[in-house]
Amino acid sequence: MNPLFAVPWLELALVTCLVGAAVVALRPGRHRLRIALVTSGVAFACTFVAWLGFHAGLAPASGPGVDPVGRWLGTPVFKLDDLTAPLVPAVALLHLLTVLATPRSKMRRFSFASMFVNEAIRLATFACQDATLLIALLALNVVPVYAELRSRGRPTRVFALHMAASLACLACGYAVSLRYPEAGAAAMTLGVLIRVGIFPLHAWVTDLFEQASFGTALLFTTPLLGVLAAVRLVLPVAPDWVLAALGAVSLFTAVYSAALATVQRDARRFFAFVFLSHSSLVVVGLELHTAISLTGAFALWFSVVLSLGSFGLTLRCLEARYGRLALTDFRGLYDQSPTLAVCFLVSGLACVGFPGTLGFVSGELIVDAAIDTSLAVGVVVVIAAAFNGIAVVRAYFVLFTGAKHESLLTLTIGQRERVALLTLAALILGGGLYPQPGITTRYTAAEGVTRERAKHFGGPAHPGHE
């Protein structure tokens, strides 16, 4: 084994984030941005090397060198697998580019220390293999966001009640599932519905985007930790009737949210409903639980992290220049911010599965799997995608076309923001033009999930091949 990959890179990434959070909190002066960039860059490099070792087969999945925490506890705790291996560096990259795209005007309102604590928790959650610890990490992930809302003097009731209910359902459901699998799976499914934001339990998502800083809300939602809970806790043990109920409400939420996105008058609410529609489509792919649908769901999950992350960062950069954006009048911002306009359109089209972008193949896989299950389900998925496309194009025209925006100040994009957004745009287009490696890894992860479910129910190991 290459000595480079015997290093516990995942644990190093977690320690880097926690140390960086402490240093940024203790040194809030002008060096804060530099410290944040170094911290997020080192954390991303560690996760990237960990993924590279796993992908190339140069590092063991677990062991004394890779998982010292697991060695201490006597069981593997943090390790990469086929499902989370590409998601861990993608989430770390999103945090790095969020720091890079943070303009100086937002530095006083955006807490880097809180972001790094949450990054450490999120990376640990994705790499966690123990169900009990996974639920505990999902709970810890809520704490910094709640603390930020309190420190900003914002209402916390909606967010706190939904998160408490979700965590209670997950914890109680997992405990019950040890003796009564069906009842436990139903309770955990309810917890997942809340965490993902499935109708009518979605109010916390729009409330969070309205009350928290855009960066905090973006980083809390786009990794889709609720979907991770569904895959780890619910999908392996849930009976078909539970998954059918989950799929029905998710399908409705996908169309409902996409339709609402087309008529929003506020940019943050527009983004929140686009996010809700896409997270619901990921859950629809999980509910079908065939190898093809799971491949599409996992690919769409990865696409959401990058494309919706890029879309949200573009809106955040616009907000830094123009304040909270209303989608009521044509603003004509293209001449002032052409790079932001291009990134907005590229990332927005990637979200809705435009050909040549990262979201195209994943969307096609989910549509094909849905049609194989039921023509009506496939039609509804296509309608949701159409509404999302209308919403994105409408928002682009309202923000960037129309009357020319006049300003005495220069509002052009900064160098750091340009690097962040163009990096995401390159990944979105590169993944769309050459999707085979990513789809192959997602298919491998889907086969692993179907095998695990088949072990529990004694069915075929590859239901997508029947």
C-alpha cells in the first residue's frame, strides 16, 4: 500500500476544520479571510486525497491507519464507501468556494468559525458508518445554525421545532426498528420527510433562507443530509408500502415546489422552492429502489451539491451587490455583472437537466426509471422538471434583462468570486460532457444499496435487471 494513503486523511480534514474554527474565532481581524481560505483549502485537499486513494484502490476502506477512531472503539466509524466517496470532497469543495466567493461586505455577517464547525460535522456525517452516531451527528449539525439564528436575533421556532421533530422520529424509529422493523421504518421515514422538506413539512426550509445568512442556509441544505439518513437508515429496512408512501408525497412535493418557484417574488424563496423540488426528485429515485433509479438519484444528489451550490453562490454574490433581490421588476443587471449572468444561467440550466450539463444524465435516468414503473409517475417527473426550467429562465430574465441598471459604483465581480464560480461552472460542464466515470461510480453505489436491501428482504440482488 502507498504510504501516502495510510494517513488518516478524513480525520485530518475534520481536525483541520475544528482548528481553523478556533483560530478564526480567536483572531477576528483582517487575517480572518486568509486563515479561512487556508483552512478550507487544506480540508478539501485532505478529502480529495482520501477520495483519490479510495477510487484508485490504493487505500483500504478501514483499518488502523485510516480509521484510528474506529480502532479505539473497536469498530469502523469513519470511512469512505461507494456512496459517499465522491460526496465528501464535493461538500468540502463547496465550503472552500463559499469562503472564496464571500465578498468583504459580507464578512461581518457570515461566521467562518461556525461554518468550519459545521463542515467538520458534515464531513463526519458523510463518512460515518454507525447508525447511532449518524443520528447524533445529524443533531449536532443543527446546533451551529440554531446558534447563528439566535445571535442574529432571528426567530428560531419554526427551524427548532422541525429539527427536533425530525431527530426525535429518527432516534425513536431506529430504537423501535431493532424489534419492530416496519414501525421503526415508518417513524424514521417521517423523520426523513421533515429533514428533506417534503410537503407539508417543508416550512422550515423557506424560513431558514429568509432568517439565516444565505451562505449558512445554502451549506446546511444542499449536502442533503436527509437523503443520507434515508439511504443509511430507511432504505435497507423499509417495506414497500413505506417507500410507496414516501415516493407519493415526494412526487407531489417536486411538482408543487417547482410550480411555486415560477411565481415567487423574492429570490431567496425562489431558490428555496427550486431546492425543495430537486431534493424531492432525489427521494423519488430512492423510492423506486431499482439499480437504475438509485443510480439516477445518487447522480442527481451529486449534481445538486455542485449545480445548486453554484446557483446559490451566484445569487449570494448578487445579493452582496444589490441587497435582497425581488423578482417583481426587470433589473437589467447583465451589463454590470456579465460573469454572474453567465454563471447564473449555466448553473440554473444544470439544475434542470439541460443537455451537456451535470444534471442531464441523472435527470434522464430518473425519468426512465419512473416511466418503467408507471407512465403517470414519469409524466409527473417531467412536469416538475419543466416547471423548474420555467422558473430558472424567468428568474434570469427578471434579474439580468430589461431596463439597464444604472449605478455610480462599480459592481463588477471580484477575482476571488470569479475563480469560485467559474470553477463550479467548469465542473458542471465537464461532468455533463464526460459523465461516464461519475455514472459508473453511482451505479456501483446503487448496486451496493440494492444488495443490502436484498439481504434484509431476501429478494433479488439486482432488481433493476429483472
